[in-house]
Amino acid sequence: MKIGIVADHAGFEPKQQLLKMLQEAGYDVKDYGAFTYEPTDDYPDVVIPLGEAIAKGEVERGIAVCGSGVGVSVAANKMPGVRASLITETYSAHQGVEHDDMNLLCLGGRVIGLVLMWEIIQAYLKASYDGGERFQRRLDKVLAIEHKYIKS
């Protein structure tokens, strides 16, 4: 599985550590930035490259870290093909994939610690979309909403 990771200034340090942990665990990870600590960067700008990569199928799953996780989640969910969610515990990390086909995990670098982030990431990456009738029906409704409101 190819994974993308991104962070703004508030998530920069945890991202650096998570990137190393993911690589050491054998995951194929692409870093979409930030590549240097820039205290004035903005979360919408940094999440765009990862959101585009998810939408194009260049990565299967993404991880985005900002201060609270809220900003990257809000911005990423404006992008077609991205199903992002702020997660703070392991149940929603796997359930979001299994039931909702979540493809972008958003974490708060100032809210939860590295150990919990790692546990959440493991639950997220080990999960698979169920694809059962009720889950697909719901996902199709979400996709219909996305298509209805996309402006060309």
C-alpha cells in the first residue's frame, strides 16, 4: 500500500517522527511536505498535494497532521475523491475505513501524543473497506453529494 503524509508547521515535528516509523514498519510512504519548518505556512496549502494524489490514485491512503487536525480535514474534504476525517482514537480509525472508505486520516499534532498517533495510524492502515451492500449504498450517496456540488 502506498501512503502519503503531509503536515503544516503545527504538525511538522510529529510528521517527521511518523514518517520514520512508517518507513521502519515497511510501508511505502511519500512525503508531500512540509519539508522544512515554516511557522507561517497554512494548512489548506499543504494538504492540497496529498489530496490531489489521493484523488488521482497515486496513493491509496493519506495521513495529514496539523495543530488540531480540524483544518486539514475541512480543507481536504473540499477536494473530490477525498474522504478525510479527524480521528482521536483507534475504533474510528478502522471503522472509518471499513464502513466509510475513509482515505485520509487527519491528526492533531498539538492534541494527541505520538504513541496514540501511531496506534491510530496502525488501526487505519490495517483496515479494509467492507464493501457490503449497506456500506456501499451509503458511500454511493456520499459520492452523489460530491458530484452534485462539484463546480466545473
